[in-house]
Amino acid sequence: MRKARKKSNDNSIFPTNLEDLKRQLQTKFDHNSDLNYTIYQHQNQQLAVFYVTYLIDTNKVEASLLKPLLDSKQTWDNTKLLNQIPLSSGKKAKTMDDILKGILMGEVFIYIENEKEIVSYPLKKEEKRDLSKAETESLVLGPQVAFTESLATNMNLTRKGILSNDLVLEKIIVGEQSPKELRLAYLKSVANQDDINTMRQRLVELEVDEIEDSSVLIQLIEDSSSSIFPQFYETELPDRFSYSISKGRVGVLVENSPTGIIAPITLFSFLESTEDLYMRWNIGSFFRILRFIAMVISVLLTPMYVAVVTYHYEIIPMPLLITLGQSRANVPFPPIFEAMLLELLIELLREAGARLPTKVGQTMGIVGGVVVGTAAVQAGLTSNTLIILVTLSALASFTAPSYLMGTTIRVLRFPMIILGGVLGLIGIMFGICFLIIHLLKLTSLGGPYLSPVYPFNWQDLNKTLFRLPYNMQTKRFVSFRLRDLYRFDKDKARKKKDIDE
């Protein structure tokens, strides 16, 4: 294991002269031509302005920084720079580490010779794409807009979703070689303080070279990195992110990542869709329960077939047994091999369809499934019955709103098929017991993963397995131990008046 690198020396390099500062910077940047270092003579003063060209909005540098700096008739010092230059977010630095990090994050530095500190302004060039429709979380009802790679845009979308001064977007910098800005989002009067402190501590104490994306960040800070189940929720929908924050959860936005992180979550969070909120409560509850049933079907249907056909013919009704016998009459392989072959085929088609261009990928998935499935039956490699069951299992896994949970469900089928083929129903029960024990031990930001089923809390069941009408959802998630449990007054919500009353 690599030891954590020691903190670099924090001794100030100032005061110094401009040529010495230039030599130090050029040495650090290995004489990179992209470092723009210019010395200006102004009112018997020498000032140095330096930055990396392609990281900076040069129009802002010329209009908002250099013009007022050089057109002024007064002499400058650091205090005057911070108070009179028409730019916000100016700050001071005094070490080479601070300067190097600032340069790489798109800051412009101004140094007045022989001053004890240096002044910087963030003038980063914003490269961002336009707002577009979500790709991985498709919706029929509700807002369609998705997060982008711009942190400023994502914070703006979050602010639009939560118009409250109670919303906190706390700035955190992570990464030693390539620093990246993160924002810790929460409602300060609602969220559990332990959750906020835990998330903040995990982020601040990270000692890594860089964070490529929010998905990588999750792998570094989640409770159990060895578990196949995701413990934080990734979403590209601003409305889901804002909704979760308003319910007392903690969120994280990462620069250059089009997804937000939500925690703590439970297993049932991955079966919820924001679309459930925009439907009537009874319809939304039906689809939520349907997804839960689909998850169970996807994990157990094919393994149950393998176990029953291999070891437990006696539990199959006679008319169905005759049909199964005729279907498998020309198949030379045992059921476990037959099932593994088809499951791998489904996964290959899905992966190929995901990597190909959109239109070609859809055609590949449909045509490939039909052609290969028909050919497999005609060649005697598999039976018609198993093709139907494998297809149902695959369709059931696609109902999960979360791509990560859908992938987890599909992967779980393979060990369950092996257990069913080797030990029959006993093996499947062994796999189910192992799965339940693992889920009982799993946590998300320190909270139980199976809440509110374990530990049981009946008050939270209407927020997980089903949902009630809005005027009855007066409480937030009780199991999260929030500061403010009540969303609104129940009696006022139920009181309805006509215009003539």
C-alpha cells in the first residue's frame, strides 16, 4: 500500500523580485510555453501577471483586470487590488503550492514586486454543453433536463429546484496532482448533522492524485467497496437530486461530472423513480411494487428453472412436465450449461447494443436476439421454454430506474444459477440467505441499507414500498433521524374550501 504523501512545505516564498518568481514558475512548469508571464511597468512599480493561457477567459482578463489595473493613475498594493479591481472572489496566497494549484484551476495571479503576498482571481474559461435530455434515467412525466459537466450549471439547476436560503453548497477541493472542486449540498435545518459531518470527513480526508468522475469518487468513499450493491445513488436528474436534498439527504456535485451523488440511501431507493411522484399515488404505488416484484423475478426465475429441471421434477405439474420434456428432447446439454449460455448471450447483446451508435445498437439488440435465439433452438442448443424465461428475467432487470442496480441484479443471476444447478433448491435457499445476511450488514453513510424493513419502522413504509397521497405525507424519512421531521401541517393540508365558503 502506498504511504500517504507528506504535506509540502508551507513556508512563504515572498517577498521576492519578479525575475526570481518567473524562474521558479518556469522550473515548476518545465518551461511550458502555455504559461503566460508578463511584467508591466506602472507608476514606478513593477507588476507581474501570469496564468495558463488555455485555462483562462482572455476577454475577461483584458477587460476586467488589465484595463483597470494599467489605466489607473495610482500606485497599487494588495489591499487596493482586492478592493478596487471590479472582480469578485479575489484572494491572497503566499506559497508556491497555493500558486500552482490556483494556476491549474484557472486563476490569474498578480504580484507587486516585494509584496509579502500575491493576489489571484478565478477567471476560468467555462467549456460546457447545452442542457439536454437525460439518457440513463428516462422519464415520461416530469422535467426532462439533465445535469451537465459544468459545476456552475449543476449548482444553478439545484438552486432552481430548491428556492431556499437554507440550501448549503459547501465547497471542497479534492485531489493533489489534479485538484477538483466538489460541492457538498444539504439543507442545514433539515439534514442529519452526523450525515453531513461523515460525508464531509470522507471527502476532506481523501488523499488521491485526482478524481475522474463522481462514479470514481463513490468507490473511494462508500461504506463497503467490496460489495456488489451500490451504497450511494448516482443521478443525472436535477429534480431527483433536489427532491432528495429537500427530504434531508446529503448530495455531492463534482466538477466535470454530469451526475450527482445522493446519500444515505436504502435498497428500496433504487426502485423509486421520480416519475412515481408525478403520477397519482395509487398508480405510482403500483409501479413501485411492480419493480420490486420484477427484481425478485429477475434474480430467481432462471435459477429456479435450472434447479427444478435438474433435481425436482416432482413439483412440476404433469401437463407442464410433458411440455418441458418435449422442449428439451433435442438439447444435449444439462440445464445449467444451457441457462449460462443464454444468459451470457443476453449480456453480450446488451453490451454490444450499448457500445454501438444509438440506431445501430437498437437494431442489433432486437434483430440479434431474434435471429440468435431462433438459431439456437433450431440447432438444438437450447429449448424454447428457457428462452422465454431468460427473456422475462432480462426484461425484469431493465425495470430498475437505476442503471447500477439493474446491472447488479443481472450479475446476481449467475451465482444463483450455479447454486441451483449444483445443489438444487437447497442451493438457491443458501444463496438467498447469504444475500439477506449481506444486505443486513450493509450500510450507506452509516445508516442501515434495508431500512425501514430492518430495523423495522412502519412510518417509513409509505416512502419505500408504496406511497400515500401528498396530503398524508407529512413526515420525512424517520429512520434518517433528521432535524426537522415534518414537511407541513396535516390538518391544514386536508382542509379544503370552495370559493363561496
